[in-house]
Amino acid sequence: MGCSPYDLETGKEVWKCYTIPAPGEPGSETWPKGDEWKTGGGPTWVSGNYDPSSNLLCWGVGNGGPWMGELRPGDNLYTSSTIAINASTGKIVGHHQYDPNESFDWDEVSPPLLIDFKRGERTIKGLIDVARDGYMFYLERTGDGPIKFVDANPYVLQTVFKGVDPKTGRIEYNAEHKPGVGKTVDICPMYLGGKNWQYAAFSPKTRMIYIPTSANLCSSMTGKKPEYRVGSTYTGGRR
């Protein structure tokens, strides 16, 4: 999957950006050596945010396909991520992946909030994502593209993660709560996430973020191996 801008006057496509790297492209090493990348998901079905100070598009990327990550071993960039795209060239210049080898139908298509915040005496050009996995990620957007991890905390009940690396932001899964083919597990938050695709909002007056959540709802999920057929759904999970 990908995204493309069009010239307002001519209607012509300016560039095209794909969210799943082809073999040999940066990030392709996070996919198996077969053709899984061709059907690997990563849809971009909600608009992103634009940062005029850096000319970067900050765009959310959806979940992997099929749902069960064991069918596509690896981190599977850039699924379940926020990517930074140079608005002039369409090149991906930065990213943060929330759920490597995503297996829960937890896409991250919602646009991140561009909010500056303080840590100690330092003001950070912030990029905050109220993630579907039940964590709020505090990230830093940089002028040349890379997205840096700052902090992350759960905002609803979360049983799938053992924790988050304080330096890199990489999550550690609790294997007992990660679904697989023929395996049924309970997950909190539920497959719809702590927050689905609906937008969160920020008020500069109150400095509060307002989040439409699924509260502390949990669900079970059973994985299966689906058959790929063009034009048909390709999920492989029962919720």
C-alpha cells in the first residue's frame, strides 16, 4: 500500500510512496525472502499530518497481512508505524514502529498529534500517538526526518506487552497473549484497540489530550492460515 499527492492544477501524480519496501529497499530485510511483502498489508486509509517547519508528512500505517505475524516472520516495516515522508520527494526519511510483527489487527492509521512538550528543561518538537495497542507514545520529530523515541505509557488496561525499552521504544511481547495459527489468546485491549481509527484531539488551552477510547475492554483472538485470493479479504483471525 502507499500514498500519492496530485498537482492541484494539472491533476497529475507528483510522486508515489509505498509503505512496504520491495526487496533491496531500506526495510526490506525485515520481511521474509519470499513474496510475503507483496501481500503484507500496511494500508494508509486515514490522512496524516503535515509539519510545515520541516516539510514532512507524518503518516500512520496500518496493520500487517495476514494478521498472524508468524506467517511473515520479522518486524515487517512499515506496518503499525508512523512514517515521516519528505513532502517534495515522497521519500520515507524516518519512522517509529509501535508493534513489530503486528498480530492483533492493531493498525496505526490515525494521524499523530504534532504537539511540543517539555522533558526537564528541554522543549521537544513532539509527535504523540495515542496508539491502538493501548499505549501513548511520546516521540520527537526532527527537521531532517528521523523520529526519536522519548517515552511511552499505557492509557488503558494492557496485558500484551511485558514492557517498553526506555531507550529505543521497542516493545516486548508477552508470549501468552500473542495469537498464532491455531492458538487462542486473550488480549487487552481488545482487537479494536484502546483507541480505534477515530481522531484524538489536543487543546492548547488546557494542555489536555482528549481520547475516544474503548475503555478497558478485552477480547479473545484465534489465528488461522488464510488462502490468498485476489479481491478477497486476507486476514486469518477470528475475534
